[in-house]
Amino acid sequence: MASTDVKVIGKAPSPLVNRVQIALNLKSVDYEFLEEQMGSKSELLLKSNPVHKKIPVMIHGGKPICESLIIVQYIDEAWTDGPSILPLDPYARAMARFWAAYVDDKFYPTLRAFAFGSVEGEEAKAVAREQLMEGIMLLEDAFAKCGKGKDFFGGDTIGYLDVAIGCFLGWMRAVEQMSSIKLIDETKTPGLFGWAERFGSNDAVKDVIPKTETLVELAKTMAPRAKAQ
Amino acid sequence: MASTDVKVIGKAPSPLVNRVQIALNLKSVDYEFLEEQMGSKSELLLKSNPVHKKIPVMIHGGKPICESLIIVQYIDEAWTDGPSILPLDPYARAMARFWAAYVDDKFYPTLRAFAFGSVEGEEAKAVAREQLMEGIMLLEDAFAKCGKGKDFFGGDTIGYLDVAIGCFLGWMRAVEQMSSIKLIDETKTPGLFGWAERFGSNDAVKDVIPKTETLVELAKTMAPRAKAQ
């Protein structure tokens, strides 16, 4: 049964919302999902995140927490009896935070623009494609350094950086399906390839990340709106 | 004597570099300051932060850490025998992180553009001025909520959010001096007004934040370059 103490305001296909859901699953915390409607913002959302007016928002014991990476850190710190999401070593924590910020600041905006068709013209598309591939190669390298040959960025188990990057897996696959780009490739990015399989099939993840076909359909619906903006 | 174990790569007038220096001072950690030259980037910087190629970088025991807020969190977690920089309560930590991210994402870019004269035209200036004032009023409100009537955002002592916001005090004063804007005002923002006095005169801070006149001179030198970009 869903806990009424924890609520997540979001939309099912939002990777940043999925990030929060995966973190809660890792800690075995039940929550109530409050689905926002496409094209409008609920009063609860506006009241809970008056500064940015954006999903996800998590409400815990009546108190709202905003911004997905901040929420994931909060989840790690509020439910200390579950497995650690952030690494324990200060330097490993800094590295995980660095790459999570990189993904949000550099990788996701390009992936999003690509998914919603707001990159127009062959030249702009080539630039965006190159940026995405550059990002993927950096993450392949980060996987080797952070994961140290183990299964996940977090080592033997899913951690902060796995959640931060892994929430985009569905959208990466949707972009692959809609274009000629192969983002995660068995030969070019063998580390990420194996990681993506393991992450995507994990119990905390598999029912959260939307099906690729669903995201492709959504992208087609959203594309004309994105272009009009 | 400066510790050779901790190095900070930066420039003295950079508020993000000052942020790291203040955090190290709060923990009484000595460090060697490696000053970057205007208009060029050292090999050490490029090697230590190959992804963003930006200051500040802190090197601890030979390992580089990048991004000022990530460095401050690292300092808090690596030197646990000093006073805590982040609050201990998970919700207070989330709030501190939220407002620190707000300052970096929304407030600082506008302040910076204003300081370096890259906001051109009366209309754009009016918009930027309004954005800055909106930000200041939000921070006044955050001070009341996070500080709960005490001296600092962090309560009785300087904490994460004090460092995150306070590093911009010098530049805020420089902008005030160069324009007709009064950002921190005894009547309109009494909370921030008292806080700014206390923060700026604190031992960990007072020798780090550059003099307003120095920053005004620098802004005048930088303005033509900013416009040319």
C-alpha cells in the first residue's frame, strides 16, 4: 500500500521524476504518485515549488523538496536504514556529484532537444549528435573510473550516479530508435552497454522507466509543440 | 604555512573561488593558492578539469575536485573534525542545497551580466534589475526560513548557504556602486542587511572577499571584452 507520508508529484515519462521513483524504490519507501496533467500545473505543484514550478516535487510529512538530484540526496539522508545511495568516501561522493551535474547541465538538454525534434537543420543536428556522442564517451570513461570494473557506477550496487544517468536510459533508447544514432554500443561503449542491461533490469528500476515505444509516441506528439516554442 | 597537500587553482576576484577559500577557512585548513593568469589557462587547470576547464579546482592529496558547490561539500565531508558546513538535518540540508542551486542557476548569471556590462539597452537593463531584485527578495525570505531568526542562514554559525550566497557579496556591492540598484537594503531586506554585515566581517571571510573598489575597477576593464563576446 502506498504511504500517505510520501508523495511524488510528477509525470510518468519524465526522467527526472523517474530518478526520484528509483531512489525511493532502492530504499523500499512506498509513495503515492500524483500525476500532473499534460499542459497544466496543479495547485499543489505551484504551491510546493513556487520558485521553479517544475516537477518532480517530493512531499515528505507535508514538507516539499524540489529538484531531482536534491531529492535523491534527501532520500539517502532521510532513510539511513536502507542501502546507501551516495558512496561513503568523500572523493567518490564528489566524483558522483560531478558527473551527475555534468549529465544534467550538458547531456540532458541536448538529449531532450534531440528527442523532441527541436534541433533543426542538418548542421545543427550534426553538432548535437557530436555533443551527445562526446557525452557518452565521457560517461564510458567515468564508468571505468567510478565503477572500477564492478557492475555499477556505485560499485557492486546501484548508487547516486547510476540513478542520475540511468533515469535517461528510456529516452536514450527512444532517440536511438528515432534517429540513426547509436548511443550505447556494445563495441564502442562496452562498459555502458553492460551497465545499461544490468541497470534497466534491476527490480528498483524496471517498472519505473517507460517503454521505449511509449516515449517514441510521446516524442512525436511533443515535437510540433517544441518547434512552436 | 600553506599546506602543500591542498591547492586551490583560481583567481582572487572570482566569487566561486572565494567560496572554496571561505569553506577551507571555516575548517581551518591551510592551502596553497595557485593564481591563474587573466586570459589564459594553466596546464594544471586543463589537466585537472578537462571537462569544463574552469576555476575553481581544489587539489587534495593530488586528486582534483571541480565545481565550487561540490568542492564545498567535499571539504565538509573530508574534514569532519571542523565545524559542520552543511546542516545536519536532512530537510535543512535539502533547503540549503535548493537555495544554493537557485543562486548559481538564476541569480549569479544575472549579477555577472550586470557587473560586466553585457546587459545592453534600457529595456534589458530594467528586466535584469527586476530579476535581481526578485532574487534578493526570495533570498530575504529564505534567510527567515532557513536562519529562523538567528545570525546566519546556517543558524548560529556560518553554513553552506551562507558560503554559497555570501561569496557574491563583493560583486553585489560592486554592482550597487556602479548602478542605481540597491540590492541589500536596511529597510527592504533587513534580514539580509544584518546578515551581510555579520558574514562580511567574519574571520573566515573578511580577507577573502575582494574590496569593492578592486571589483569595480576590474568590471570596467572586463566590460569591453564581455560586450565583444
